Amino acid sequence: MTLVVPPIPGPAADEPARPSDELAPGGPQRSSSSPRRDADAGDDAVTAAVGRLSGEFSGRVGPRLVVRVVRDCRRELGGSPVGALPELVERLARYRLDRQIG
């Protein structure tokens, strides 16, 4: 017995799916709360936290550890409100670095 499945309308399996805004007339459009803007805010949170915590923990932990901890915290807090990210990232990273040195 052979099972025949009709094709699903849309892009072929070997074609990458395109976001619906690329299909809109006039090309791609960004919404006011674009993911890129949210990512920029997160990157600012990482940069600021790394700068402050590197100075605070200098001589006790290496700069690579500070960067790794801050980035991990940022990733874990990804669903948090963008406006709260800088403070949340820095507080969580400070706590984890403090626990690291004991």
C-alpha cells in the first residue's frame, strides 16, 4: 500500500521561507518594535555591564569570565522588558561573579 500526500501550498521544501513583510508591495518594512532595536538595547546592556563589572572585579576574575557571565545572563534574560535589561543583566552577572569568587 502506498500513501500519497498532496503537496502543501507555499514555498518548496528546499526553498527558504521568507517573512511575510518581504512579500508586501514596496519590499521589507520594519515595525516600530523591530527585533534589531531590541537586540541593540541588549548589546548596550552587555557592553555597559562588562565595563562596570570588569573594573569592580579586576584582580579577582579575568576579563574573559566577566564577558562570558554577562553574555550568559543577557541570553537568559532575553524575554525581559528591553528597558529593564541593563539593570537586570548587571545585577545577575554581579551576583554570579560574586558567587564565583566565593
